[in-house]
Amino acid sequence: MLTWTIERRMRLTERAELLREELAEVDAELGRQEAAEVVFGQWAEATDGGRRPSGIVEPEPERVAAGPGAGGMRLVPDRVEGMGLASLTSESSAEHGE
């Protein structure tokens, strides 16, 4: 009888742990759903149920000017034997303090 009682307690302990884990998952999902309801309620209130614009503005794309070195353009040619500073363009020389 004692062996049966110990085995039964062990099975119940395992089941209780599984149920605790499941309850934690359900509680987390419940929290997410409650947060979604709040956000949706705020949106619906601000937009009259979607009948008015939300006022959310898409950001303008950043304008980038392309210049020397932009997009992988090479500023300085590969060095070869006998090459000196004269092979650099005036723009490259200015950038390198020449």
C-alpha cells in the first residue's frame, strides 16, 4: 500500500508540474490578448473605428547624395610597382592631406 501511495504522489506531482507550465503559457497568452484589446481600443477611439485617419505618418525616405566613395566606388587605384603620388587624382590627394 505504501508503494502505491508513493507512486501515486509522484504521478500527481509530475502532472501538477505540467499543469503549472500550461497555466503559465495560458496566462502569458491572456496577457498578450489583453494588451491587444487595449491597443485596438485606443486605435478605434482615435480613428472612430477606422473612419478617420490615424495620424500615423510614414517617414520620408532619407535622401542620400552619391559622391566619390559612395556605393563602393573606389577612391584610390590599386598600388602597382613604380606607382607614386602622381597617380592619385587631385581629389584623392586632398583627402589624404597631400
